[in-house]
Amino acid sequence: MLWPDEQRELAQEGYEIGIHGWIHELNSELPAADERDLQMRAADVLEKICGVRPVGIRTPSWDFSPQTLAITREMGLIYDSSLMADDDPYELLEDGKPTGVVELPVEWIKDDAVYFNMDRFSGLRPYTPPSGVLEIFKAEFDGAYADGGLFLLTMHPHFIGHRSRLAMLDSLIEYMKGHEGVWFATHADIARYCRDNAG
């Protein structure tokens, strides 16, 4: 809402627009009706600004409440990317029954925040240099590539968006491009592929 032209431009350039909460709230601390309201409100505003209705969600802080999946299903979203039960995509179950919602799992080892965040109140500083993070991310990619699986990073503009870190990310992308058959895709593309090719 603060920079609508920028958001519109990103959508027009083909970047996926997904739900990530309203104000980075903690779903597990909200009453169900409030969580639903905020998730719906976020989708409505994103659609109004970007011209595209989001088809997936990554909950703020990967915080998944007992009602998050039901809200996600009610909204007709095709994927969630907040849980960690596997390295590769899987279908979420609700009460033991398939939901049609594809989980694109996240993991702390593939999140820039754990390496680059600083807690200004405690004085704790990041201790892993970009070169060390590059080594970790390459090893994670190598494992996913060997398995024919998913390699999914979580990036935050205020952590990754500095010169030394962006140079590291560029190096990682070039490394990945050097491997035959790597598919760079949106979350929605991956979820649709998984749904259409589940066997």
C-alpha cells in the first residue's frame, strides 16, 4: 500500500505475488476470526494493487496456527510455504485427508536471516561471512540436485540486499545455472507441477 507502483511493476514483470500476512502478525496468537480477516485482507489488497490474486502463502515467521490450513483452503490457495516436514514438496493433510494444498517446505539452513540478522538490543552480530553462506547454500543445492528435488531459499531484502551478500547470491545463481536441467520457477509453478505430476 505504501509503494503500489513498485508492486504493480513487479507483478507485470512476472514476479509472483504471495501472501505474507498483514503486519507480520503471529497467527498462533490470534483468534481464528482475526487470522482469517487479516489473511483475506492481505489477499484483497494485493489483488487490488497488483491486478493478480495470490495463489499461495508463506505465513509470517512461518507461524502456522491450528486454523491456518482451513483458511488457506477456504481461500482456494494452491500452496503453503511455511512448514518443515520434508525437503521436497508434499500435499498437506487436514484431519488425515488430502487437501490439494501443496507444501513447499522451508528450512532454517536455507534462510538468510539466520546468517545475516543482527540483534541490536543484545549486540549479537552475524558471524557467518557471505563466503561461508555461499558454501552452505551450494552444498544444499548440490544435495537437492543429486536427489532431483527442491532447492528453496528464504530471502529478506534487508538481510540479503547488501553488496557483499548480493554478490554471494549472484555467485550462487551462476553456480546453479552451470548444472543441466535446473528449473528456476515461481512457487505457483512448482505447486502446479507437483499437483499435476503427483503419482
